[in-house]
Amino acid sequence: MKLTLLISALLLFLIAPADQDKYHRDRQQMVTAQLEARGISHEPTLNAMRSVERHRLVPPAQVQYAYEDRPLPIGFGQTISQPYMVGYMTEVIKPTAGMKVLEIGTGSGYQAAVLAEIVDEVYTIEIVEELAKTAKSRLEEMGYPNIHAKEGDGYFGWEEHAPFDAIIVTAASEFIPPPLIKQLKEGGKMVIPVGAPFTTQQLMLVEKQKDGKRKTRNLLPVRFVPFTRN
Ligand code: SAH
């Protein structure tokens, strides 16, 4: 018994680094083939996605698919977005150091981690209790002290920490929640999929101009899981 344990420990020791190398390679490949090849060019976004360990944020059964070109199930009917979509939404808000960003729909925590590699502070809210808990503890283990995660209805934003330089909403809403517009800084950008659930929605960029007026632009057709309310 002891010997088997010893052997498995040794095997783990030998195999684990090889796996790490594989994930590292898969990640570089993901960025080249799925992001750069499709026009994502914002270096900080590309670098962040080259380093965030996406395979550590998906359920065990999905680890082998972590770097594939598609969304993956994370339980409770929810998904981790396709890497390209994460790259696109990150690039579009033009994140830089010094910024404070709000994300609605923590899900796996992956989008939050990508942002946390670039900006100073990330606030993220998830409505499904179990997902909120899992993401929070994984992100802590992975060492992201600048991510502040909570369970709750993102419709109301996170007032205590507003205003935000940018807001990323990762669930499709029929309209833009007014509290989120309010919590966006003047000059800030919000990216949000707008449209009915289970149909194709429009990914929209909302810019709050210095005079407080809003400028909106349709970016591309997308399919996101629905924005739900408690
Ligand atoms: N950004 C996530 C994508 C998760 S999918 C990632 O990187 O993995 C969108 C998430 O939004 C789901 O987990 C869903 O439960 C959550 N969600 C839906 N409506 C919400 C709301 N009103 N407030 C907060 N989270 C919400």
C-alpha cells in the first residue's frame, strides 16, 4: 500500500510538470490561433490570456478542453465564454493599469482573472451562489488579491466601489440596467450583450461621455446565457 502511494506520488511529480508545459503550450497556441489570427491586437489583453491558467477555472471534466475554441459548461446551466469572446470584450474596454473594473457574471472567474492581470482592481458579482463560492476560492488560490468577488444580483452594480472606469457584463440582458450606467465613470466604457434570452443578441459598447450623455454602438451578434434576477 505504502509503495503504491509512493509510486503514485512519484508519478504525479514526474507527470505534473509535463502537463503544465502542455497547458502552457496550449495557451500560447490559443492566443495565436484564436485571438491574434482573428484580429485581437491589444498587447496587454494578449499577454493576460497567455498567462491566465484557464484550465484551473473549469470543472474537472472540462480541463482537457480548457483551451478549445468554444464556451464550456461550468454547471448550473452556465458557461465559461469562448476565449475569443473574452479577448474581444477585454480589448474593447481598452484596459490599462490604474483602472477599476466591474464585471457582472463571475461564472468561472476567468474573465475576472484576465482583467486582474491588467487593471488595478476588479469587482465581480455572480448571482448563482455555488458558482460565486467556487470562483472566489479558486481565484484566491491562484493568487489574485486584486479581485473582489461577491454573490448577488449584478443588476444593482456595486455602489460602494463606484464609479468604475469600465463595466463588462457577461450575461444577456433585454435592456441596460440603469444602475450600471449610473456607476460608470464619465468617459468610461461598458460592454454588454443586449437582447432576448436564447436568441442572438447584440454585443453593445456604451460610452458615457464627459457631458453625461451616452453613445452606443453595436459590435457583433453574440449568444450569451441570460441575465437573471433573484
Ligand atoms: N464571465 C464568466 C462567464 C460566465 S456566464 C466567465 O468568465 O466564466 C455568465 C454568468 O452570469 C453566469 O454564471 C450567470 O449565473 C451570471 N449571471 C446571470 N445573471 C446575473 C445577475 N443578475 N447578476 C450576476 N450574475 C449573473
